[in-house]
Amino acid sequence: MVFQFRLIFSCASFKIDPMGWEGPIKNRGGKTVMQKRILVVDDDDMNLMRTKRILGFDYDVFFASSGIEALDTLKREEMDLVLLDIEMPKMNGFETFERMKEFAADIPVIFLTASGQEDDVVSAIRLGAVNYLKKPFPPQELLMRVTQELEKR
């Protein structure tokens, strides 16, 4: 008796089968899609993991723990959206966004912050952010805002 096993590897937004099949993955609703790529920039590992749990099923999520790391990632990888914390050491979210616009101005940015100060909201919008979310945020609120923004593109 001969058994044949098919091993399927998941790679980014495709399932790749050594037997020759490859194709787009299915999202939560069973709809076939190419997964959008989101870069989450935050110096708090807990926030990164929480965001991954919220978005990881529907999107391909990448992490950066600093503005400098985010800029390096954006130079190497194509992203569809950036979630950017404002308060980070060395280079805050505003400075990161300013530098990002020099080479990746077309990528939408949603700012995330714990402060919620009106000045931060105004500054983020003036810089060109597409949205703003105060931490801690309800998971469904983050998912809704990300989905809405990516559907525009």
C-alpha cells in the first residue's frame, strides 16, 4: 500500500504546495483575497502582540519596535498601511512619519497613542495621517478602521 502526503506551506499571502498548487488565501468570511501588508510600529512588545492577535488573521502583519527600524523595513518591504505609535524613544511617530514621506508618501498611516491629547490629533492630521486611534482601543475598532482604509485603495 502506498500513501501520498501533500504538505502545504503558508508563505505570506499564498499557500504553496510542493505538488504544484498555489493560490490566494481565504479570509475570515471565506472570500479569496491577497492579504494586505501592515507595518505596526510601537516600542511596547505587548502592544505589538495585541495588534497581531487582532489583525493577524485578516492581514500580513509586520513589526518594528522603533522609528528607525520602521524606516528600514519600509525601504525593504512593500506595505499597504502603517500603524504608528506617537510616543517612542529616540524618534517619535511624527518624526518617523516625516522621514517616511520622503520615500513612501503613498502609504497611509494611522497614528496610535495613549495620550489622546487634542494637539496630537491635530498634528497627526496636519501631517497627513488618514486616521487616529487612542490606546487602549477596542479590537473591533482597530479592525474596522484598518479595513475601511484598505478598502479605499
